[in-house]
Amino acid sequence: MDDRLSPLLRRFELKARVFHAGNLCSLVDFDAADGVGHFHLLHAGRLRLVAPDARVTDLDQPSLIFLPRPSRHRLDAGGGDGADLVCASVELGASVGHPLLHGLPPVLLLPLSEVPSMARVLEVLFAEAFAEHSGRDAALNRLTEVVLIHLLRHVVERGLLKAGVMAGLADTRLARALTAMHAEPAAPWTLRELAELAGMSRARFAAHFAGVVGQPAIEYLAGWRLAMAQRLLAQGRQLKTIADEVGYGSPNALTRAFTQRLGVSPMQWLARRDDLPA
């Protein structure tokens, strides 16, 4: 399978910060106030997960739990010997509407036995987690990011999701069009050109893309471009250079598209973002 994830991930930095590595023997509540997603790895023991929809799942085997968006949830390891856990906060472009987040469910839950491709990196991660080596925190953060990439790869390669951009990347024909949009957002893509990349007629491609990804192809492209524009604005880039990089002919054209889709101008969005507490 060709590389369908790198163009999607390249423009939005995946960041993980491990904040717990060890035994948990109590109940912990997480909320959405911190604006980050969460990733939990159960290494040993028993754990009860109360998901954002209040659904309860009892885990008694090594498992991973990924909540890509900020959301309320609870982990309960009370009773017995507790649970050996690695917990991390995850930033994946939630504040700028990364399309990947719209293509993932509120919770991804998988036994580690179902993802054998992760075995070696998990072995290293758990060895770091439950020891006291120099540079442990930095190593855990990077290893968690690698595990997350393995997870996303597994989702695509196994076709685990039936809707959203991850489902589109799992579809051989749609993946060619999506990867092109992700890799070259400034190109003047038309529906006909995208359909040709997918090897489909324009009408069939349009219907299939909307049915799988959940929105028309040109609308998805606009969302991808504007998500990148938000990211570049947050980095302090000038509107003129951003407009060129994300496929709009001028700052005015970008401002019109930004305002139409997000309800505020780029500068208004940036001011609101800067007013948020750090």
C-alpha cells in the first residue's frame, strides 16, 4: 500500500505528552476543558472505561484507548492491584479543524493483540515507562507518537472505519484523490481531475466520495485548505503567503472563503484564539 498518511500528517504536527506511567489504583475523571485528546495504554490489570457517551467497557487484557478529540471520560482501576497504564494527552489539530479528527470516532478501543505490528515499539515504550532511565519523558512522548501513527496505519490498512477521511484513505480509488489533495492543496483541482485520479467517471466519483467521506470532494478540499490556513495563521504567517500556499489567488479570496465557512475573518479568528487561556 502506498503512503496515504504522510501527506495528511505532514502539515499538522502530531504531539503527545505522557503525564502518567505506572500503576493506577483509583478513579480518574478527564474533561474537555484542556482542549486535547487522550491516549491510554493498558499494560496489565483491569480497567473500566466510561466513554463520552456514558457507555461502560470493562477491560481485562492489554488494550489501547484513543479519544482523538477533547471529551469527558473516566478511567476506574479501583479494586485489586489496580492497572498498569501509560496515559498521554494528544494534540492533532483540534483547534484548527484537522479533517482527520472528523474521520475518527469519539473512541477507538483495540486489544493490543489485534495490532501485532505494534509489538516491538510497545515493548520499548513499556520498558521506558516502568523504568527510570535518563531522558525517559522525552522518549515516552516520541514513542507514544509512533504508536499513534501505527494505530492510524492499522485503521487504514484494515479498513476499520466505514465513513470519514480514514475510510476514504482505505478505499484504493478514493485514496489516490485524497492523497493528491493532501499533498498539493494549492493545485487548482477540479472534480474531473480528481475523478480521473480515482479512475472513475465524474458523476460516480462525486457520489462515491460523498458517500464514503461524508461530504462532497470540493467541499472537503476547501475544508482542508482552510484548516491549513488556520494552522499557518497560528504560526504567525502573513495572509498573503498563506493564500498562495493553500490555493487561493489572493488574501481577499482567502478571507472570503474563511469567513463564509467559519463565520469570522482570519484576523477575527486569530484574535479569538489568542484570547483563549494558555
